[in-house]
Amino acid sequence: MSSGKGETMFDILLISDDVAGEKMAGPGIRAWEVSKCLAKHFKVALAVPDYSPRSGDPSFYRSLPFELYAYSVQAPERLLDIARQSRIVITQGYVLSKFPGIKDLAVHLICDLYVPFPLENLFVHKWKVANLKDREFIHLNDLRVFNDQIMAGDHFLCASERQCDLFTGALLSLNRINPEVLDLCPDLDNLISVVHFGITEDEADPPVPAADAPRERVIRGVLPGVKDTDIILFWGGVITNWYDPATLLRAFARARETNPALKLFFIAKRHPNPLLPEFDLANEAVKLAGDMGLLDRSVFFNENWIDYERKGLYFREADIGISIHKTHFETYYSFRIRLLDYLKYELPILCTDGDYFANLVRKEGLGLTVASEDEDGLVRAILELAGNAEKRRAIKERLAAVKKRFTWDNVTGPLVAHCRKVLAGEAPKLRRPAAVEIARICSLAPEGPARKAGKKIFWSLLHKLPFGMMTRIKRLLRHVR
């Protein structure tokens, strides 16, 4: 590895804030797959936490198109050294908070904001932290971390047009959108890009065996009582605290009274990141299923996260992909990646209204949507999709057409274009706000009557000076301020 001062070893360094490798959830998958796409055009490195799960089987890491590094918060200089030798650095989550030295490097800094963690954590800590004062302290720290990214970044990524509106407001409030920026890029394309979460091409998954070859089974014939003729409703992610498994379980129990062939499978109780605590709603869902007499009979919870390369085996055995949540602030700006997996594996979708994907499902006819906490509506929707094989086949055809829009190569197009401009020296350098500007914007101290009177007298006297002198003084004052 070259480490000479001023030398560039990588065009782009991506730093994942979450575990990445054999087992990974949304942020890790995004960093991993974006790295693969960018590596088709640039020299790329990906840095992942040193606690990322890794088995002794090296096959997953063979022939990676990018360089892979493990970083540690306890040894920041290792990561900073790689960042110094890169021209573009892409961060996510709390990376800048953990490694503040990145902000001082002579690199083009791109902040991926696709996880709006200040919103998510409002719901995570509502369950975890009993004291409102402590929750407010945590929230203020999240806002500090988030706003630090807004002030430090040269370019920003988001996952949907809704998120773009949210983050554009944040950029405007901290003076990242100002007269100078609008002169350089009126459409803001040099400041923020929409990069949807994507889906991998089929070759990234275990190959589908030939018709006469046996297929490995992971649900049907493996879990007790799950038969080939059953209709499997599939929950394709963890049960975090903004979902609503209770309404689903109650509706499912009622639907089974009409259609006993229904089964419900949750792919994981736990997140692959060992630093994250258990989710309260996951444990409550298991308890409720047990209390209803459904646990391990018609409702099944897989305990641990599935390896990335084996995930497709589970999705291919399902019939309907399901995502039920309560409607709230976080919902509107969320981008549920499990629904992308339903797209990829062509599972008819049953989901709650209110988020980005509910609109897509409704517009493209990809399944059914229900109102938040509408148990009766959910019962009807389950029975309608489960009882109509022809309807599911028609939905699958539409899913096959829509999913092509969301391949990683397609969705990363704006990021690839921006990186090309940066590396070619064609992207305008957008000034980051100075601390004094932020202090002026955020100051809440009211002006007293003496200060107001003094300012009025000063400006009155200033305008009595000769025009040239007045102009020079104003210019000097503007510079000082």
C-alpha cells in the first residue's frame, strides 16, 4: 500500500457505519453494492467496522472488485490514512462523529443520508429510554451529528424524492443553499442526488437449479407443518420498533379461520449488527404469537440474520411479501428495503399506506395496500391475495417489469455521474458555511432597545457619507460579518 504524502491510491473510499460482508442489513448492503457499482468505473475501497460478522469461509470475499478494509474506532489513524489517499470519501450514519478528522482532509466529502436516523431513533428510544429528559438529550445529540454532516459535506445522497425534500429543507436551514450555490447550480444537482436503494442482479444469489434438479429447502418441509400447498406470508426483515406486528398477527389469526393453509414467516428477530440491542416489538410479537397458540405451528420466527448469499432461498419459497407499520413521521420519509426484495423475487406485496412503496404498489398494481392499524382491512387483503392464484400471477408479471428500474447499476447513475465530474475537476466547489454564519443563523438572543437605537443612528450617519466611502465601508463590514 502506498502511503506517501499527496499520493492518491483510490478514486473513492466508502465507509460503512454498519456491519458489511456475509451478514448485513440496509446500510451495509448499500455500502457494499454501491462499492461494486462504482468499482466498474473507478478505483474503489470499502471500509467496514472490524466487528462485521465473518466466518472462516473466504469464498464470499473472493474476486471483490474493490479493496476491503476493516476499521476500528480505537485506531482512527488507520482509516484516516486510507481517506487521505482517496479523492472522494463517502460516509453514512455516525461515521463523521466517530472520525471527525475526515472533515479536515482535502477530499470531496459525500454524505449518504438515506437513513434519517434522527427520525428512526425517536421511535427506538421511546421504547428503550424511560426518562423523557434522557430521550431529549439523545435526540439533541442525533441532531448535532446530523447537522454536522450538513455543514461538512460537499455533496449529499438520499433514497427518494420525499427524502430529497426533507434534506433540502435541512440544507437550506443551515445555509448550504445560498445565493452563491444557486448561481453555480440552480437545480442543486451538484449539491444533492437521489440514489434509490437498489436490488442486485440475479447472479448475486444462489443459482436457481434446473427443473429436474433438487432445490435446497429452508421453509417448506423443513419447518413443522409447512407444506408445499400452504400460502406463506413473508416478513423480510427485522421487527423494528416502528412496525406493527400485533395488528398483523391478529389479522392473520382471523384470516386462518377462513383459510387454514396460511402460514406466516418472519425472516429474523435480530439485527446482524452485534452492537444493536434486541428490538422490543420483536419479543412482544413472539409472546403474542405464543399467547394466541400460533407460535411454531402457523407463525414462525427465524432467530438470527440470514447470510447475504443465502437470503434468496427464503424469498423464493414465499408467496406474499408483507410489511405492516403504524403511520407516523418516520414512515413518510422511510425507504423500506424489504419491499425491494419483494420486488426482486416477484412477491405480490401487502403493505400499509403512508410510505414511498405504498404509492408504488398502488400505482403499478404490485399488490394491495391497507390503512394503518386497519385489522379488518388487513384480514380482507390477506384472504384476497392468498385465495386468488391468478391475481398473484398477474402481479408477478408487473413486478418483473418494474424491478428493472431498481437495479443497482440504474439507481447509482447519478452518483457515478457526480463522481466523474469531481474526478475530472468539473464539479464546482460549493463553499461550506463558516461557524460564524451558523452562529448568526441559530442565535436566539433578542436585540435590546439600546442596540437597536445604536444601529439606527450608525446606518443614518453612514448614508450621509460620500457614496464611494459608504460603499467601501459596507463592503468591509460585510467581510467582517
